[in-house]
Amino acid sequence: MTYIAYIRGSIPKGIGIEGVADLDTIAVTKQNPKKQQVKRIKEVEQALTQNHHCVDGIELSVYGKEDILNTTSFSIISFILQT
């Protein structure tokens, strides 16, 4: 189950350049996604990218809440979400 989702970059701001801009999403879930779920997410990501030529790429990232809140090691995702 999704805890929270973020969409970042130029497209959600309305300033994306067609064919150049990419769409980045980050979903935080209550539990870490299972391998089969990650595989399916990558398949959807590829299908969306192939079907929407107006963007350079679509990234669907999914992280468990515990990974984001873990302060014992550096996480670029935690950093991105705080900025």
C-alpha cells in the first residue's frame, strides 16, 4: 500500500520540454516492495516510456518507509525528499 507519492522535475511544474524532459516519481510504501512487485513496476515503467514519446523517460521508484526513515546510513532518496 502506498504511504505517500512524490512527482518531481520540470513536468509537474509545467515547464517540461517535449522530448527532453523526463518524469520522476517516488512512492513510499508502508512495507518494502517484494521482488515480483519491483519487476512489475519496471515493466510498467518501460511500457509508459515507450507509449509516451513526449517524455525522454519515466521513472517509477518505490521505497519502503523504513528505508527512507533509516538515519544510520546515507540515502540519496531521503536527501531528495527533504529538498
